[in-house]
Amino acid sequence: MVAAEGVAGGTAVTIEVGKSTPAPWGGPLRLHVVAAPARGGHSNLSLKIVGQAGEVCNSLVVNGRQPSAPTFVMASAEGRKVESGAFQFG
């Protein structure tokens, strides 16, 4: 299950009884990573999961449980590993 918050200007949807109605939101989901400068020459990374209508996911549950935190690897232009870690929920 994914819970998300919509964005201003979202598309209104009319759902009629007995008919299938495609939803203009949800997957495919995109990951947005933003880096911001921090003290000591470090950076803070933030991760957003965004749906096709621009909605931002605020909860993610797989098989009744929160999945493991996403991990990342930073590499140089030559492909050498510079740093790695995991994002934290919340």
C-alpha cells in the first residue's frame, strides 16, 4: 500500500457505478533525490517518492510491513565508490 498527498491543481476524477475508471495518479513512481550542503563539506540527501500526477508518497507498506530503508552509492565520474549509506524514514 502506498499513501500519498496530492498537489494543488490536481485532476478531478468522476467514478461511475459499474464502470472502470483509470486513475490519473500512482505508478509509475519516480524517486527524487536532492542534495543540500551541510557542515564540514558534507551533503544532506533527501528522497521523495513521487507519482505520475506529482503526488508525494508519505507512507509505503509492502506485505503489511514498512520495507527496508533505501540505500545509495555515490560514485566519481570514473565509477569509483566515494560514499554509500541508507536513507532514514521520517
